[in-house]
Amino acid sequence: PCAVTSAIDDLAYVSAKRVQARKFFERLNFKSLSKDLPKDFLEEHQSFAQRYGYTFITVTNESDLKKLCDQIKATGSCALDTETTSLNVFTSNLVGISVCCEHGIAYYIPCGHTTGEFQLSYAIIIAALKPIFEDQAIKKYLHNAKFDRSVLRRFGIDLKGIAFDTMVAAGLVNKEGNSLSLKALSLFYLDQAMFSFQQIVTDRKLNSFAQVALEKATDYAAADAHQTWCLVSILQNKLKEYEQENLYYSIEHLLIEVLYAMEVVGIIVDQNVLSDINARISKELNKLVQEIMQATSENDDSINLNSPAQVGRLLFEKLGLTPLKKNSKSGTYSTDSEVLHELARYHSVPGLIVRYRELYKLKSTYVDALPYYINDQTGRVHTTFWQTSVATGRLSSTDPNLQNIPLNDTEFSLRSAFKAPPGEKFISADYSQMELRI
């Protein structure tokens, strides 16, 4: 038994307080419950700035831009963030830049909104910010600095003086599994719920942030810079508390620059080699289909070999093979790799299906997909490396994932499509993890 200090009246539903449900659910990471809240629960009439008593300013004239630049120089530091039309740093357009130099005040400089509202030109904004953003002596604080640096690079700014990355720092002090997004960190450390991209763009049926009106865009974007500014001191103290300062500053922070350079350089992928592999795999897949159909007296169009249900009927009804196990959810007989390898001892078709699946996955996941990631301007694939997403501390790679390219198949060497520049060679290095051996 436990003591109950709440009266029944304390549990009464109060409509005016229902917005607190979302904050409560988000704080406890109840994502499903948050999504189940009715739409009006998620719509708050107050802006982020109003709710927490901040001042966010839209910079749309040269006089205000100059004042902001002077303030950054006088302060000697700033938090900054970029807004873009997409997450592809090579093709997205710069929509705006947010800056914060002090608690309580932040600025948004729009430049790529398509709302018809007046904005300063790219040329004016870049000319004003370039000397400041490229000044090593002025400290810059960012959340996921690699992304913003890559964006600014496309528009002629080589960002220097990156002093702290709140995402990377949070990765060293946050509990495993907790989100490292700026929104999540703001809620966790500052108890302030920020608007999500979904609320501002997706839920309003907009195609990109460029279509958001400047007033709402300022409230959203300036909050990014402001909350980053607020998190810096908190996370710096956390690094001290958890004795992670040396790890952050001597390894993780320096690694940001290394990974940025790797992403910019990219890796050569030979489309001709991919095309040749694709043609040969397609030919082999057709051959396997013919062999399976001949062995089962099936018509080419009568069965989809990528359908577990149809493969199950082929093996267990048509061929009369003995089912080995059932799928726990559907209750149907399993045709997974383990089952097929076992059944291959008794009939040739399961082994052919195993080979078909291997080649089909190689083709659909890698051979067909990789060409879409080759950048038209560089002829290379530019993946994104993450130093915060894996609990063990190793890197991960996305868009595309270059860490799971299959080892060379005896017939189809996918890795042969990846080329070193002329006169250079690939070097493969790895280390033996003692913990895994034990």
C-alpha cells in the first residue's frame, strides 16, 4: 500500500490545461501517445517567444543586419542555425539564418522564403555575414555543426571558429536511447517545448520551410539559435560533471572537422561498373526464376518469389515439403533463410530461392539505389557520417549507408564500383575488439 495525497477533484479534466498533456508525454518520451492527441491539443495560440518571454526579431533591412553584425563582433560569440528547403546539403536552397548572442533575444534573417514578403538579397546577407562567420576568433555554437557548415559552404561562406556542438556534446552525457534533437534537449534540459517541423510545415500541407510566413518562421528559426545558445553552458557543465571534457575537446570536437571534410570530398562510384553488375544480376535472376519454374511446373507469371506467402504455398502445398516453424505474428509457415537452408537438404528449389533472394536484395538495395546518390556536380557519393547515433561510439553512415556494402560476391563484386582517385589507393584498416573475442 502507498499513501495517496491527491483528492478525486484533483483528477478532474480541465480543458484549459490540456496542452500540458503533450509536454508531459514528450518529457517521458511517450511518442505514440503524443501522436494520438487530437489536433487542437497540438495547436498552441501563443508563439514560442511569447510563451517563454523571449524577443525574436526578423531582420529585413540592412541597418538591422549591420547592428546584428556589430553585436556579434562585440560579444565575440554567437549561436547560429540555418533553415533550408531540404536536408540535402548539395541541392537544398538556403531559406534563412538565425543568430543568438545573448539570453532572451534572437534574430532571424530570411532570404529564401516564397511568401511574397520583403527580404534582403543573398548577396547583401552573405557580404555582411561572411567576414564574421569566417573569423576564427569569433566563437560559434551550433547543433549539428557539420550540416550548417555544409549549407553555408554552398553559398560562399567557409564557417570557422566552431567552438561547441550541442548535439555532439549531448551524445556524451545523455542516457542511451534519448533523442539528441534540439527539440528534445530543449524540453529535457530547459523544460521548454519547441514547435516541431511537422507542426510548422508538414501539418500545414506546405512543401518546405520556404513557404512559411516570416512571422511564424522567425518564431521557429530564432528559437533554434536561442535554445542552442542556452544549452551550451548547461552541456559544458554536464561534460565536467561526467568527466567527459577531455573526450569531447580532444577527440569528438576535432572529429567534426574530419567528418565534414570526408563528406565534402565524397567517394567515387563508377556508374558503368554498376550498370554492368545490374545487367548481369538481372540475367542471373531471370535464369533462377526459369529454373525454379521448371522444377515446380509453375508458370512464370503465376508466382511472386518476393512474396513469403506465395513462396510458402509453393514449398509446402505444391512441393509438399514439411514446414519447420510458424511466424509468431501471422501464424503462417515461415520461409526465412534458416528454414530455406534446412529445406535445401531435401529439394533443389529452396536453395534456388535463397540465391534469388540474395541477388534480388543486392540489386534492389544497392545496385538500383546507389546511382541516385551520385552527385551530378562531383560524380561522387556524399554520405552523412554520424558520431552520436551508436551507443558504442562508432560511426554510422546514412544517405546512403556506406557501412553495409556487401563483401565481394564471387560473381558480382559491388565494392569494385567504388574507386580511389587516379594515382591513389584504398587502405582498409580494422582492429580486433577483445571484448567480442571474450
